[in-house]
Amino acid sequence: MAKTYLKILFYSLTFIALGIAAAYLYFQIKGFEDIRKVPLLVGKNISEVTELLQKERLIMKIEDEIYNEEIEEGHIITQNIAEGKQVRAGTEISIIVSKGTEIYSMPLFEGQLLEEAKLTLLNLGIEVGKVTMVHSDSVDRGKIIAQRPLPGNFDSNEINFLVSKGPYDVSYKCPSFVNMTIDDARILARELGIVLIEKDKGSRIIFQKPEPEAIINKGGSVEVTLGRGWGMWF
């Protein structure tokens, strides 16, 4: 009786095991045969992509989100498996989503030295475009006169500058300061933009370098020696 019971138990367990194995094999085969076509995801928004992939029993994975000037925010830039390719149900499809056009906050650079502005732009990830150099009597050499775009939020990572070359070079014949009072000479030098370098003491100029009629530039210097006038140098 016991032997009969054990035989029945053995056959029952064997039958159950075979049934489980057959079921497992069946579902494995069915899963293998469940082939799906990858839909086109590029250019579509997240909601559309979710719906498409669920319909095809595929899994969505957002690989990254990056700025893109051509694809609007929330839409797909790329997919790792091309449209139309056949894959098994449950396959993971990786996508990259657009964050839209990057917005830059453009600072005010007018009045700053160009080289200092370049350092700031480097840290901001903004490129220097065209730099136009012009003469200016009001803005020092190397400083920025104007910028485009103007300060504020902007969707470009490039900026153009108008930069001062300083005033035009002005040259003329050096006037004669000899025998002129030092006060009058200072007034004339200031009007001409000349720097007087004064040597010795006295009320009048008895010698100058460079000599009268020599060509000098505006902003240049003239060395003058002071004394008491002709015949009275001491």
C-alpha cells in the first residue's frame, strides 16, 4: 500500500514538474516570438513617445537632456535604436530630450577693457564675435565703446564689440618756448596737449629740447630749462 502511494506521489510530482517546464518553455517561446517594430520617436514630445512605446510594449529610458536650437523643449533629439528596426517586446529604447534653446544672460561690458571682458565671457561660455576698432576722443584705448547684443537675456552665445583705438594721432611743429615766461609756456603747452618737463629754476625759458619747428605728437613732451632770460642765466 505504501509503495503504491509513493508511486502515485512520484508520478504526480513528475507530471507537475513537466507541466511547469512546458509552461515556462511556452512563455519563453511566445516572448521570443513577440517581435515589435521601433517607432519614429525623433521630433515627438514625451507624451507621444510614451504612448507609442507602451503600444509596442517597449520601455522608454531618458538618457540625457541637452540644449538644442533646432528641436523645441520636451521633444526628442535622438533615439538609440533606429525607426523600423525589429526588437523583442520589453526592449529598452534610450532617448535624448531637448531642453530647447539655451538662454544667456548678457552682462554690460561698455567701458571695460576688452581683455577683461574676454575673461568674463570665457567663464560664461560666450564667444567673442567681431571686434571693430575705431578712434575715440572720449574712450580710452582698449576699452569697449558699444556691444551687440545689449545687456539682458539673449539666445545667442556670441557678442560683437566696438573698441576704442584712442584719439587720432596729432602731430605738429613744436613752438618756440625760449624766452617765454614759464606761466605762458604752461598755458600754451596745455592748449597743445604737450607735457613740459621743467629743469632748473627761473621765471623764463632759456633752452628747450626738441628745438622749435621739430615735429612732435600731441601728448609728447618738451624739456625746458629755466633761467632769468637772455644774458641773465643766473
